[in-house]
Amino acid sequence: FRMATRQSPVKVKKKKSRMKSLPGSIDTVDGTEVPREREKEKKKRSVATRSFRSAKEFIYSAGGDKNTAKDELELSPRGQSAFVIRSPRDSARSPRTRKQGPLNRPKIGHKKTPYDTYSRIALNLFNAMGIDEETQAILYKTMKKTSGMKKLKEQNVCSVSATVALENIEIDIRLLKSDQKKQKSALLIQSAFRSFKAQREYRTSLEQFQSTKINSFHELCEKEKDFVMSLATLVSQYIVPLRVSQDKHLKKVSSDMEDVFSSVEKILAVHQTLLKTLYELPRESWPHLNGLGNVFTYISPHWKIYGTYVHNFKFALHTMEDTLDNNEHFKEFLERKQQLSSDLTMLLSLPLNHIAGYSGHLKNILDTTPEDSPEHYSLLQAISITTETSNFIGNSLAHAENLATIHRLRMQTNSTAESEALFVELEENNSKFIMEANVDFVLSGSKKTHQGCLSVFDSICFVSSSGHKGRTVKHIYHLETVTIEKTVANGFALFVVDEEKPSYDCIVENSRVHFSMEPADKVDFTIQNIQNLIAHNQRNRTFGVPIETLIERDKQEDGIPVVLKDMITFIEREGMDTVGLFRIPGTATAIKKAKTIYNQCNGNYPTLAELGFMQANDVAGLLKMFFHDLPEPLIPHTLYSQFINIFPTESKNLVVVLQEVKEVLDQIPTPKKRVLKYVLGFLVRVAKVEENKMGPSNLSTCF
């Protein structure tokens, strides 16, 4: 049985295929190697005989009769070549050569129990002997009912429950493998789909980016083409006809606006070159548009012509407006041309905003350009250049508007030495125009009322009278020295103060001019604007400026202006025992000289000791002048009535009076209250010195 089970068709065939010729197998007659058919046939018979004997013994041991087994297991011609008993291992290893029987038997290829092994051997024997299916079924049932087979079945290594558990585990393993295979397939499908989707989205995004880039470039070219066509219309329909016209009125308009017209022609030439370059760009690098940024970088130096154009633009508009009112020929010319083309004013305004439009298109193209591309850097440069040029045009336009206003006023004013010097100063200082108001005014020393115009710039204001021959400048004020004062409900006065003269006669001769205007709210608006400009122009002064300005300028930790501390320190050191301090006036010339020095030092204050000519009474007078010249006192005017209502105090308790005073003082802004506390503390120390004979009553009279 052992020998029979070890033999298998696969192994026998392998041995046959691998057998080498032995020395005894060579035909020595002719020296050729001849296989001996007799020995091969003998070997086959030997294998079949051993298998037959083993099968007979197996049937006998399973309970059958020896003679019956011999009769049943006679060799047949088919059995001689196919009667081979194979072990379960061989059957599992080579299922293709295994002949399945007709029975619906369980798959026990991997089970190791003797019962299953014998059953498998019996089935192989039945197949080898060529027994029909019905006989195989009868023999298989008979064999299973024998005592030997029942005993073998009862001697299984594993119990039924363990076998069931193992079978369930095997089923679970097969299911797990199947699920893993399905999951792997699903993952592969998902991965392939995601890869396809990502590639499709990438192609779509790339097409969209490319489409955005191309559309932006197309819009840029269309914008440039429209601009060039508009400038060409301006040149062909307006500039050239005015220049070649035989009408002297039209020729005058052309000569007055020649600066603007010549700039337009130069701008047209620059943008014609730019448009031609943009059209040639796609032929070289479509659709990447390489070199677009460099186009704007190379053309940008020619944009300086915009400076000249913007400088003369506002003046050209004012000239055109004035000409329309006085020149019927020019008016008819414009009406005739506007029927055929666009308005002249609109065409002249086109270059002002055209450069700013480049930035948006270039930014859209930049967003679709890779950052590692050289074109990305050149586009950044182009955007920076166009933005700076646009800002320059905007700033220049504001400056040009001031210049245009100055030119307009100059043309409306009769030329005199005083007026020419005025307008030259306004142009050189680039003075900013603030406002203009129609006023009635009376000059100093005159009773005649003039009708005219008050023109206010940021540093100068002047009044001019109106006449049929134009305006005539009557008075000029520099705001750093002027003073404004409201006189009546609808009027105010401007005058200049001479600081070296006594306060009762300090107004400069012939500097006071009285103004009146309607309505009354317009008077308040004008006064407020002029006061703000005066404060701005006098911000570097020391006297006559708000105390908050000095505090902010000096930036002292205690919040006390430097000049105030210097004066109080000087008095405490040199004159606390001076008789009549603050009551006896000092030298007027010394006080005014010191005031002038402080006003001209621009915050770089000299000390009073360094001046060398100031005495205690002089410094005391300078201190009183400092508080007198403040635009608003330390105790604001709005609190004046509240302080008055606290007194007299005969019928009030002192505690109540002090409480009411404290409540009013708390309403004073903190910077002023800090300075007031510092000054009152100084005056208390002065009042305590008996030698100076300046008690609280005398000090209150002086202050």
C-alpha cells in the first residue's frame, strides 16, 4: 500500500522523461543507442501489478472476501495503462490529471483523517478498474457500511464541532480573500478614475487659464486700438483743421492750445508703435505671449510726454471754455465737427486715464503665468511701471489744476508789477488753490465800496476789484502774518499786526480791509477756512498759536511748553523779590525783540539767559504777552459764564464754592488743565514772597 500510494503519473512520467541511457542499454552491434522496449514494458507491468495487489489487500482489509476481491479486480486492457493509485497530496497537487467519479462526494483534498484517505483511494481504484458509475455507487455505499470504515470514521483526529469550525474558518478565509480581491480591484478602478479626472481637470484648467490669458490680451489690444483710433480722430478732425485754417479766429485758438495739440500728436505716435508691437507679439510666441512685459518696459521711457500734456491740460480746457464764450467762429466749428465725431473735451480727456487701464489686463495675464517663468518677473515690472505712471499722471493733474487756476486768474487780471510778482510767487511755491468768493469790500482809509473777488490759496490770499477791463489786484495778504476778525453778522476784516508797536496801535497802516458777503453762513465758512490756513501757516511760531500746538511740537513728558518753563524758571531764579513784578511793565523793545526771536526760531528755542538783554520785569511782560496772544485762553470762553455764576460767595459756604470751582475746572481739556495747574502753582509761590508786594489781589488784576 505504501508503494502504491507513493507512485503517481506525474512522478512516473518525470522519471521517464529524465531517465538517462545506462551502459547496458546500448546496442553493441552497430554502436548506436537503442532503447529496449522489452524493459520498458516490463517496468509498466511491474507498477500495475504492485498497484493491483495493494488494492486487493485494501479491499480485503476493509471487510471483503479475498477470492471475491480477486475476481472483481481482474486486470483489463484499460486498467493496465491507467490503474494507478495516487495519494491525496498528489491529487491536490495535480487536479488536472485526477478523474472525478460520478459520486457527489465532499471535497476532502486537504483533510488528513484515515477515513478520508481510504475513501479517496477506493474511488481512485474504482475509476482505474473501469467500473461503471452505478456499480461504483453500490461498492462505495457497501464499503462505508463496513465495520472497519465505521471504526476509522469514529477515530477522526478532530471532533465534529472542530471540523465545522475549521470549515467555517476556511470559508471565512476564502471570503476574505475574495473581498480583498474585490477591494483591490475597486481601489484600482478608483485610482484610475481619479487619475483620469485629475488629468481632465488639469487639461480643463489649463485651457481656461490659456483662454483667460488670450482674452485679456485680446481686450488689451482692442483697448489700445480704440485709443489710437480716438487720438487719430482728434488729430484729423480738430487739430489739423484748426492749424491749417485760414480763419484768424480759429488760428488764434490753435496757437493758444498748441502745447496740448503737439503733445497729443506725440502721444499718438508712441501708442501707434505700442499697438504695432502688440500685434506682432503673437506671431512669435503664440499662445504663451512671451515678451509682453518687456514691451511695456521698453515703451515706458516715452511716456514722459504725458507730463507735458497733463501740465497744459487744465489750462487748455479753461482756454477753450473762455473761447467758446467770446469766439463765435470756434463755437460754430465745434458744432459742425461734433455732428461727425466725438466731443473735443472728451477726446482731450482720454490720455489721462488710459495708462491706468493697463494694470488690470496685465494682472489678469500675470495670474495665468507660472511663477517660475521669466515672463512672470517681466510682467511684474510692467505692472509696477504702469501703476507708477498712472499715479504720476494723477498727481500731475492735481498740480496742473492749480497751475491752470493760476493761469486763468492771471489772464483775467490786469497786468501790473504787483500782480505779476504775485502770480510768479504762486507758481514758484506751487500754491494750492483753496477757494474763491465774490465779496464787497472797503479799503482802509476809504469809504468807497468795491465789488470784486477774494481768492484764497494755502499761503496767500488777495482781493481784486472787478471792472469792464478785467480785474485789478487791490491788496495781498500772506497768511503767516495776517489776522482775521469778524466785525458784523455778514462781514469780517483782514489786517496785519506789527508786533513791535504797542497793542493799542499795532495794526499796520492801510492793511485793514472790511469784507461783506451774502449769505451769512457763507461768511462763517470763509472765516473758518482762513483761520485754519492762518493757524497752519503760523504753526512754527511760538506766540499766537494754540497751546496744543506748542505741546505737540515740544513733546515734553510733563506736557508744559519749553518756552513757558524757561520764562517761569528765569523769574524764580532772578526776580521773585522784584517789587511790582507783573505790575510794573518791562522794556517794550526788549519784549518785542524776544518775541520776534521766539517766533522765528522754528522750535529751536534759545534760553533767556543766552539772550542776555532780558530783566525780570521784561520776562514777566513777555509771559503776560504769551497768554494774551493765545487764540483761546487756558480757561475756554465757553466756561466763562459758569465761573461768573459761582461768584459772589458771601451767601455760600467755602466748601460749596470750592466744589463748584472744581466741577468747572474738570471740564477744561487735560492739556490746558495741566498748563493751568503749572501756572497757578507758580503764581501761588509769587504771592507768598512779601518783598515783591504782589499778593493774590494784585496778581489777579494783572492776569
